[in-house]
Amino acid sequence: MPTPPDASPPSAGDSCPRHPEWPRVASCAECQSPVCTLCKRSRAGRTLCLSCSVSQSQSQSPALRARLGQALGLLAALLTCLLLPGVIRRGEEQALVSSVLEAERAKSSQGPDAPAPPVAPHLPAPPVDSPAPAPPLGSPSPSPAAAPALGEGAGSPPPPQPLASAGRVEFNQENVLGTSLRLVVVLPEEAPGAPYLEAALDEIQRHSKTFSRHDPESELSQLNALPWEKRRDVRISKYLARVLGWSVSWHERSGGAFAPYAGLLFRRLEKAPQGTPAAKGVGFRVARKGKRTYSLTCERDGAFDLDAIAKGFIVDRALRAVMRTKPTPRGALVDIGGEIALAGSAERDRDAPWPIEVADPRRPAENSPPLAQLALRGLCVASSGNYGRARGRKHLIDPRRGAPARGVLGATVVAPDTASADVLATILCILPPRESLTLVESLPGVAALVLDSEERVWRSRRWRALSAGPSKRPGPAELRWPADYVLEVEFTLRESRPTGEKRRKFKRHGTAVWIEDQAGRRVRLLALWHDRGELKYLRKLPAFWWDGWVLSGGPNDPRALKNTTRATRAPGHYRLEWDGRDDSGQHVPQGRYRVRIDINRENGPPRGREEHTEAALEIECGASEATGHSPDQPELADVSASYRQRP
């Protein structure tokens, strides 16, 4: 081998034993022999000669192969759990993963050459009386700390104390978001309730780190701490961007009664009885920069206060986390300070609504009689008013006047999600009652009750449909329909097209026809025609979905549609009959009823992707015959109802 050009002849004690013609550059950390450039090897920051490096590699090969085998075994076990969800339940998954981890630990303790124990492909579920399996890696502790408050200071909650009853478990926690948490879970089978509480508290804790005003480390607090001039193109999380986007929409709908950027005004009014009105306009804008990137730009000085909407959003997320916990609950209720989210059934063995009592603002004690009682399925409810705070403390501010709100003692809102119910309840305590009901009636699936300062109760049209108690049945003094009397409903589905356009084929209509009483509660479903028996397609009939299905207690299970669902018929003239019985087959009394029709067709008027048409008419069903008609519309014509004796 040639000598390097710049190398001087090495001495006998300064040359590499393998390559005498190369000079020594270092010494081996193991054998202390000279090492040249060709023999030098590095392992874990140590310089080794070629011989020592090869020896260490050979000694570590069995350990590396053992680690690789352990990793592959764990991966195979996890894939088995994912690919067989109907066979391996959660308890079996935990037992399977635990057995794999135990086998790995045993093999590690025995050395790399010890034979690995066989892994059972399917372990039986542990018996009910046996201890619960160990939680999976990375799971939270059984008693996580309570989330910092949105409206008050937070503390550490006491250990969870579940209240078990037949088929369900209940937890009560204090100092959660500055108030109390109540969690009720309807169990599908005898199962522990602890995982559900952990799931709810973990989700609450996660989102409170975004929205809490009292936690200086939260995203919202850090944003408020910045000078407003520096809040330009500030990157924010997707959840904060989502809630801020909703806040802008509610600010516009309420005419400024909800001001998410008026935090400075609210803080001043806590010290002074009167302040200056909030500036017009929302004061900020949110922009989407990428698929999951959002930015915020403030246009004037101010501070964010999202308490009126963020708590409802957190309640929604907590309910979502509970319903995703295995085994899937039959139903669940999450109540944080009066903001309540509901899912599923209130009972295990049958489809039952959740009973909800509305506190009376005039008598807000815990044991006082309620102002109203509701029976809800799949909806959310929230209340607002100064009665829930300490005496003399006003937490509802009218940003348009820069003063505490007046004129309304309290408001309760039922809506599809708790965030909407939460912010609407606050808005209705600021707007005059008449404006409040106008706003509520313009929103799908929303009902409200308002108690003004003169103790008058204002109810929206949909509120009565949600009131608890059975539907009205004919009593001794109430007459049923005369014998052989029926109500005939006729209508024609047609395609709308400009004058002179040639008739062409078109997508058939989805149609719902139902009868309502004067309270707005569905009495009888006469027809429901749409392409697929799934709830997501039923939502394309928005009037029926909210008024005739959700607000009337329709089940969440799409299989319940099988008795009334079929593919949409060809367009034409249709006639339906009602024999004076409700959906359960019971007779209804004589009185005034409302016939409602809701249709939807792709590429309907005005040539949009999907548009819907609805019609309604009222008719008296009593001792004599009666008729009613509804005006023609582009997609729906010849709508009539005739109450008469069957020919």
C-alpha cells in the first residue's frame, strides 16, 4: 500500500499494527492499541480499532434481534386488535397487549437467548368479578386534576364518587370550569364507569388550556397578553379558530348583543357601574392559511372573552369523548354548570327521553319547583341569567350600552349543540323578548323560554313540543272523531323550470308528510319517502328533521325508519289519509291540527345543488266537514286537506 504523500515515516511505536505504513491517529478505547485512519471506528462516542468494533457488533447482534422480535410481536398483537373489533372487545385488547408486554419483560430479564413464550391469538374476556385489567400505555391517571375555570378559579376535585343505579352510573365533581360537573352514563352492560369520567375530564382539561381566561398559560390568555398592535397574522389553533368563527356569526346575528372582543369593557364594568359602549364591528378577523393553519388579526384594542360560547363547546367535546369510550354507552348526559349535552337514551332497556327541569329565576334554590319540565332526545340545553351568581353581582353585560343587561330575568335555550344553546341563552338575556323570539324562530331546531323582568313567560313555537308529559288523549269530556271520518291530504310533486323550457327527466323528490298539534308536536307521520334509510339523508329534509323528527323525539337509530321509509316514488299526484290516531295507535281528540309537507330534490329551485320546499295548512277536525288549501310553489302544487266522512 503506498505511503500518503504528506505522511512522514512512522516510528515503530507510533504505527498501526494492521497498517504499518499509515500513521497513528488515535488509540483504541478497549485495547489501547494504535489506530490509523483505515482502522478507526466510532461507537457510542468511543474510538475503537477494527477488531474491537467487530467483536462488539457480534456480541450485540442477539440483543438487536431480540428487540426486533419483541417489536414485531407487539405490532402483530395491535394489528389483530384493530382488524377484529367485533371479536376482541376492549377488555380482551388490554389483556392481549398486557400479555405481550409481560412476555417481553420476561424475555428481557432472561436474556436474548431465552425462548419466547407463545402469544395466544385470542384471550377470553376477564370475568365480571375479576379485577379490571391494567390501563393501556399512556392512559391518564384514574383521578385527573380538574380543568382550570373559564369563569372562576379552579381547584383539585375530590376523588370521583360514582352513584350507581340500575343500568347506569353517575359522577359528580366540583371545581370543573369554575362550577360543578355531573356525568350520567347509561351502560350497555355491567361495566365500570371510571373510564367515562376520565374521558370527560381529559377532554375538558385539554380544551380549557385553549379557552380559559384565568389560566395565564392558556392560548386565549397569551393572546390577550399581547399588545393589540402585535396581533397581526398570529397563528392560532383550529379549535380557537372554530369558536372565533362562530362568535363572528353570532355577533352579526344578534346585532352586537354578543361581543366576543369586548373583554376590556367587561373588566371595567366589574369595578364601575357604567362604562362606554363597545365599538361597532367585531374587531378582528380569522383567516385560513392552509389545510390546518389559521391566523388571527385584530383591528383595534380589546380583549377576548369567550365564556358565553366556549363552555358550551367544551361540554359538546366532553360528551363526544364519553360516547367514543368503549364499551359504547347506551346514552350519556354531561352537565357543567347548567349547560347540558345529551345523547342516546335515558334508560338501558328502552328508548326513553332525558327529563330536564328548568330552574325558576325567581326562586333559584336547588329544591325550588321548576319553571318548566322538558323531555329531550339528542338535543342540548343551556340557561343564562344573573340569578346563578352571588347576590348583587351582575355578570351579564349589554355591550351595546356598556352597562349591565336589564329587562330579562333568565332565558333557557334548546338547540342541536351546547355551544349554540350557551351563546343564545346569553343573547336572549340581552335582547328584548320579542326580538329574542324572532331570532329563535329563524333558527332551525331551536326552542327557547324567556322570563322577563315583569315575570311574563315568553315561549317559542317549538318549546311546547319539547314539554314533558304524554301527548293529549281524549278524556271523558272530549270527543273522538266522528265514526268513519278521515283527513285526506293531496299534493302534486313537479319540476320547476323556466317558461318555454322543454320537459326533461329530473331527480325524484324526497318527501315527508306529517300532522302536528297546536303545540307543534308531531302527532302522526303519514309518509316519509327518500332514497336511503339513513339519518344523514333524512337531514336533507330540514323542516321535517327538526320539527317532525328531532323535536318530536325521533330515535337516533336509523333502523327505526324501516317501517316508514321507502325509495322516492315517481313524480305525480299523491293522496294520503289520516284516521285520527297518533303514531302509537291511540285516538286523538277533536281540534285544530296542522298538515306539513317538506320536499327536497337535487338541482331543485333555484337550480342549486339541493333546495327544499315546505308547505303547511291548518284544518279543524271536529263534528263537521272542513277543507284547507296551501298556495302552489315551483316544486309543490295542489296541496289540499279535506276532513270528511269516508265514502
